Amino acid sequence: FRPCFHPCFEVNVQPQPAMISRPRRSVLFMPGDNPRAQKKASGLAADVIILDLEDAVAPANKEVARNQVLSTLGKSPFGKREVVVRINRLDSPWGVDDLAVLSQVHPDAILLPKIESADELFRAAVTLSAQGIPADIGLWAMVETPRGIQSIEDITNASGRLACLVLGTGDLASSMRITGADQDRFGLVYALSRCVLAARASGLDVIDGVFFDLADSAGFRVSCKQGRQLGFDGKSLIHPGQIDIANGVFSPQPDSIDHARRVIEAWDAAARHERGVLVVDNRLVEALHVRDAHRLLALRDAINTLAADP
């Protein structure tokens, strides 16, 4: 192939294949002690359901919630949707017992709350193995404190079992004494971007925090758009009414899909005809744009597969 005026524009540079596991646009938290909500969960359009044994459950109901989650995981047909269980901290009175119960069933992942150090995550991964949690059950980590943000690069490299980060923006804003964090989130942008950067450097997905004002759908949409612009894969949700907006914002848009197709077609044609410089829709195209195009189409296909699941 003929080189062009700059080596980064050579069309013989092959883009990396798209790496899409599952769409995680909408991640709905659900109290572990609420059987009615859990029964409805399998019919919701959320990409991920998180059955919560931690913050959403009062101390007096921890055992009830644990047994309910065990029952739900044994009965409910979630299909291709991802089901994650947030356990209590392992140094709490309930965390190790949570794991003992989960070793009897098979959630897709276990979410660890309030992770603040690499050592804490590593010890948690060892404990999972010691409790008989199979290696194919993923490990997710919530980052929701200033110490967690300061240690985020070490945390993301602490265990090969780690698959996803979830930002706890409510707790983080409280710890940082930020008021009105549901609005523009200006005070959180550094922390959010740092977590996205660390996640991408380690090949992890990363989920944005919740939006608390259930009556403000316009504000929620703005928050989702900001999260997508920052690079998040999806949004944590606290109510089913937030699912459609999150799915819409974090889905590839039709014009983006059309552009991605044109980029791939033009790239392949340029390679066949040994053209060095490639322009699509008045934009120069490099290998990175082709990689992004393939990833966008792979995400679209994964979303369509999930939507087709009964």
C-alpha cells in the first residue's frame, strides 16, 4: 500500500476488533428484601439488574433479603439480562454470609461496595475463591469515597476478576461536601473522568452514578448525556421509570450507525484500491475511527440481541 502524507493515515493499519461483552446502558438497583419488585424485574428493559443486600436493606432485614435474593436467583427467568448482587462489606457482620449464600446460585457478578484500596479488592477476590464462588462469576467494584478515587488506578489493576466499576456519586458528593450534585455535577467531573480513564486503561466497563430526583426527567436526561460524553457505558438507576431514557441516551443513534457503516465500507474500499488518504462525510478517517465504527455496530448488535430476548 502507498503511504500517505502522515503515517497515522495509512489504510494498511488494521483496527483492533470490537470488544463488546454485554450492553450496560441501564443498571437498575433493586432492594434485596422486595420480592414484588424482583418478580417484575425480569420483564423490565434494564440491561442489568442489581439485587441489593447493602444500602437498600435495613440491618434488621439483612437475613430476609439474603434469602429472598437466593429465591429470586433460583426462580426468576432473567434471560440474557445481566443479574448482579451487591453484597455487604466483607468486614461487616453480613458480608461473608452473603457470599456463602451466593455460592449456591450463579449471579453474573458480585458487586463490592465502598472499595477504597487495591489490597481491599485483592482480599475480596481471594475471599470469593475461598467461599467457592466460581471464577466465571465476575467482580464489580463500587467507588464512592475520596480514598477510592485516589486509589482508582491501583484498584483497577488489583485483580483479573474485576470486570466493571460503578460510581457511587451520592456518597462521593456527600464526602466532598458538594451540594446540588444532581445538577451540573461540576465538582465531580474530575473524579468521574479519572475513573473512566482508569477503567479504560485496564479494559473495564464503568457505570455512572444515580440521579436522585425522580420527578425531574429532563434533568435525568441531561445527566445521562453528560455521563455518555464523559465516556461511561451506562447509568445507575433507582427507579424503572428511568430505564427508557438511559437506554435511549446510551444507545448508538441512527445517524451514528449510518456513519459507522460508511466508514467501514470506505476503509475496505481504500484498502482494495491502495488509496492512502480517506475522507468520509468531510472527515479524515484513521484506523482508530474504523475501530470505533466496528465497536458501535457491535454494541448495536448486542442491544438488538438483548431486546429480542423474551
